[in-house]
Amino acid sequence: MKKRFEFKCWKCERTYTLFREITDEQELIVACPYCNAEGVVDLGTYPRRKIQVFRNLSVLSQDDDLTLGTEPELPDILPTQKPE
């Protein structure tokens, strides 16, 4: 699922938003629209949380939840780093 994320450029230190899809890949490569510097966000440094869907909220039991997978717990503004 695609989502709008906010990034902070490592070079000009301005913040910008991009519409991206987070997948199981550990690195996200983005380009700053202000200075055109390419930046890398290492998603492997952020802890992961389970995505669960509950079918019955009145009684939560082991049979009522469906775990869809995991996603990283990301900060509001993702800092970028200079690519190596």
C-alpha cells in the first residue's frame, strides 16, 4: 500500500514529502526535490510491529485475530543519509 512519507535531506536539511510504498526491502532510495541529492533511508534500523485485524472486538481471543505481517515503526520525519 502506498503512503505519503516525510523525509529530511541529508545535504540541504530541508523536509519534503513523497508518495512511496514501503516493502520488505531494507533500504529506500529517494531524491530531494530541492537540491537533487540522492538519499538512502535504512528501514532495517527501525523496530517492526505486527499488523493484526480483529474480527470480533467484544471478545478478543486467539481465534479472532488475523496477523497480516509486520511493518516498521517509522518516525514522523525519516532522516536520509548520503549513499555510500
